[in-house]
Amino acid sequence: MLGLFFSAICSWFAFCLPCYRTYKTLSQRPIVEADVERWCRYWVIIGGFIGLEYVAGWLLSWLPMYWELKTVWLLFLSLPQIQGSTFIYNSYVQPFFARNEKEIDAGIVSIQTNVLSFIQSRLSALWELLWSVSNKQSPSANQPSTNQGNLANGTSPAISLDTALGLFKTYGPSLLNSLKPATAHNDAVPAPPSLTQMASSSSISTQARTPQTEPSAPPFPEPIHM
């Protein structure tokens, strides 16, 4: 409860009231340059403090009486009677930036370039990975679609290796034996069915499967003269 109270005080005196006073300074005509400089100095100090708090806030929050010290610090910076932000800017911040302005500008450009290059390289690597994964095609996934395409086009699918081996084991011996010349020793051994017998049996089975033609109508009886 005490932390909420100090947080409300910090929010009002350090952010809400300075925001409104900055608006009043910028809206009046003619603009008072001294007031604009004072509020610019204030926001520079507040921005640096908030950036430091974002980085090390998890460590600073463990300090005893952290909210009380933070409230006193923000009141020191924001109250116009004290103008602590102007004092800190003129005494420490402005001389430090003036001495190291070139190095800070070069560091900012270098950091931005390195960050942009890193992000671009990571995005390009991710894009190449996604492109390679999307272009990969699995044969097991494409085989059903190929068979369905053949059936839709009216063509039979290709015979697999297992089917060809099964047909060779079934009809291979008979084909090889039919090609060998007949000898006297083969008279006692019944020969396997030849190609001619297979063809005749297939023709008979084909004829049996074909439907019989309808019988023709009987001739019209001739008239008998009495």
C-alpha cells in the first residue's frame, strides 16, 4: 500500500505535471526560450534515469526504501523551486556529451549497422530454410496422388517389382519349358501347358464370358392352298 502511494506521487510530480507544463510552454506566444531549454534539460535527465531503471530496475528494487528514495529523487528533478534537472544537466550531462560527442555518434551508427546486418542475415537464413522445407517432396506422399491421377486419366498404374516377380514365378517355368526342344525322355513326363494351350484356354474363357447372340426369329409359314 505504501509503494502504491509513492508511485502515485512520482507519477504526478515527475510525469503528469511536467507534461502539462511543457505543453503550456510550447503553446504560448512568443515562446520563452529559457522555459523551453529548462524543460528540454528536464526530459533529458528523466529519459536517462528511466533507461537506467529499465536495465537495472530488478536490482535497484531490492534496495531498502527504494520507493521513498525514488520519490525524493524525482521531486528533486521536477520541482521548479529546486530545478535539480537543470543543475545535473549543466554540471555533468552537457560536459560529458560535449567531450564524447563524436565517439557516441560513431558508436550509434556502428550499433545500428551491426544490428540491421544481424537481423537481415537471420531473416535471410530463415527464409532459405522455409523455402527448402517447402520445396521438399516426399515420394510416399506423392505416390497416392500419382495413382489417382492415372485412374482419372484412364491409364493403369505402373506394375511394381513384386507384381512382376510374382508373374514370372507363376508363368516363367512353363514359358521356358515350351521353348526347349522335345526329346524322347519327355514322353513319360507330362509337359506343362504350352503357350498354345494357354492361348486356347484364354480364348475359350473369353468366348464363355462373351454374351451369346439372340436366336434369329423363325421363318414365316407359307400359306397352304386347299
